[in-house]
Amino acid sequence: MIKKLFITLSFASLSTYAQEVAIAKASVENLPDSYSDYLTEFLVNNVSGASLLTKGKEPLYVVYPSLIWEGKAYNLCIKTYKANNPYSSSCITVNYAEDIYSRLKTLQNNEFFKLKDIPEKKINIKLQLNTNPQYNKVKLVSQKGDNLTRYVDITKDIDGVKVGKGFVNLNVITLDDEAAGKVFKLLIENNKIEKVVVE
């Protein structure tokens, strides 16, 4: 009986230890700084068994995410250390932030990186613009030049999520850093922007 209890407790403690995954703060390059916080928060909330990496704790797995805008594409890498030793490194490349979630799902494994299923949701966003766009479709970019969306419809007088301000240049809307961060957060959470609503 005691032997059986010991084996059961040992197995339970190993199972708990094996699920320890800590997410380090994401590093970003050539992108708005707010993307780092939003990406980190997204991974902590949506990777099974994950928590934020904190000083003084030594989880079995530590995931170091990095996101770089380079060559007109986002390069997102997930480097993983197991028991403080390099263990795994995987990267995805996408041209639009709206594709990050679906591509990130391809990196998952049951050992240390299992991303929760988030159903796709179609939304509209509201923007305050410097002038009325002259085109029916616009692309959203940040001030750093990264492509948040493909071309989406533009409209007025319907409801949407308020995200902030943007500057119109032909058929491209350049978002200020705050608005770009909010849109980035919405997109990595598997929201697809259908329409931009001019406030």
C-alpha cells in the first residue's frame, strides 16, 4: 500500500514538473515597443500550463519569444530551454500580423508549447483619421512600416472596436503606436478585421 502511494505521488509530482512552462518577455525589433507586452501576455494566457518567467523560479521549460520585422515580413521565433540548456528553436514567417496566430499553431507540440484553440472572430475597428480616405479598401500599417492587415473595406456609421488614430496616405492607413499595438493584440488573438470604420 505504501509503495503504491509513493509511486502515485512520484508520478503526480513528475507530471506537475513536466508541465512547468515559463514565458520570458518577448523581444521585438523594428516594431512598436507595445508589441512586446501584447505578445508576452498572449503567450502566457494561451499556451497551456504557462506562466510569466519570474526571478527565483526555475521551471523545466523556458520559452524565449522574439518578433522581428525584416524584409517586409514578421519573423517570430520560439527558442526553448529545458533545465537551463538550449532545447528547441522554431520560427515562422508571415507577411501580415493577421496570420500570426494560424502560423503559430503549426509550431505547437504536446511537450512544452501547446497553444489553446481560439475561434476566429470577425470584427470592425473604429479609427480617428486626419482625412477621409479616397479609396474603398485600405491596408493598416504601423509607423514602423509593418503590415498589420491586407486590404480591408472602409465605411462609416457602424459599430466597431475603438483603437485610436491613424494617418491616411492614399490607400494605406498608418496607425500611431497606441492604435497599432491595440490592432496587433486583436489580430494575434485570432480576430479578423472586416471593416475600418471612420469616426
